[in-house]
Amino acid sequence: MPTAQARPRTRYWHHNLLLIVGLLCIWCLVTFVPAYFALELSRYFIFGWPFSFWMAAFGAPLFFLLIVGVYAWHMARYDQRARRTPEADH
């Protein structure tokens, strides 16, 4: 039987896992969708280079950093809320 303190912890980790799964789905989209459409994207040029090159060289890594930043920002806010009300439901 879960204790009163274990339930908020379970909700905290459930929230954390849902966030991770959502961000991993976005990561998969950013990784595999441009790769799947690379031939079609290579028809468009930016400064003499194909758009697929720009996506691989700059777009995807910047988006990956954005995903990490969103996770860190969101979890920092959620951690602060969890620390303020340790016995309340999160």
C-alpha cells in the first residue's frame, strides 16, 4: 500500500516520464522526417548549399539544444513547485 508521501513522488515521476516521452517523440520527428525527405529538400538552396545540408548541419543540432533547454526549464519550474508543497498533489 503506497504511503501518503509516495503518491506525490509517483506523480512527479509520472509527469517526468510523460515529458521525456513527448520530447523524445519530437526528437524522432526532427531526426527522421528531414532524413526521409532529404532528396526533396535538396532541391531548395540557401547560399549555394542544399536545404537538406542546412537542416543536418544547423537545424537539427539547434533543435536538439532547444529540446534540452525546454526539458531543463520545465523541470526546474516543476521541481520548485514540488519543493514548495511536498505533501500536496502536484
